[in-house]
Amino acid sequence: MSGTDVVDAPRDERRGRRTRLAFRLAAAPFAALTAFFGAQFAAGLAAREVRTGLLLYIFFTAAAAIGLALVRAWGRAFGLIVAIGNAGLGALSLLAVILSGDGRALGPAALTVVSIVLAYTLTLRVFTLPGER
């Protein structure tokens, strides 16, 4: 162990704590999405309407929430897939609302912006795990 390793150890420990905190905080929106769409799926089942696309979305958001809470790289990957997919769907929905001229554009615009911000956040340096360079 060299002298610089001893000096860098506290900095690496602080960075490790920040990374764990960032991953766990990022898990919250995905857990909320999982709970919300789980309730939507249960309501659909009660009405005898099965939506398999919604079930797949629940699996992806649950995988992202669990992976981020466990501080795993695959959790960030699932989170990025969900965020980028939501941004694309929001953009298509916003375009459809604008071209049709009827409807409210606030929901699709908010979905697009929030998803882009979430995807950008997941690419920040704090989300880089030590073995991933």
C-alpha cells in the first residue's frame, strides 16, 4: 500500500457512501411507479381485463427499483431502459396531441421532461460503481 492509497481511502469511502445513497434514492420513483401500475393492473383484473403490456412494465420498474436499492449496475440499466422508454412514449404522445389539436399537452410534456431528467440523472458520475470504468 503506497502513501497515496492511504490518502485516497477516505475520499473513496465518502464516494462509496454517496453512490449508495444516490442508488437508493433513485429506487424510490421506480418503486412508486411499480406500486401505481400494480394497482392499475389489479383494478384491470377486477374488471376482467388483463393488460399484459402493463404487467411487463411492472416487471421492468420492479427490477429497476430492486436493482437500484441493492446498488447493482443492472438496476441502473433497467432504470435507464424505463426512463428512456418513457421519454420516447411521452414524446410520441405529445406529438399526437399537438397534431390532433384536441387534448391537453401538459401530461405528455411532463412525462417527457421528467423521464429525460431521470435518464440524465442515472448517467451522472455518482452512479458509476467502482468496478465499472
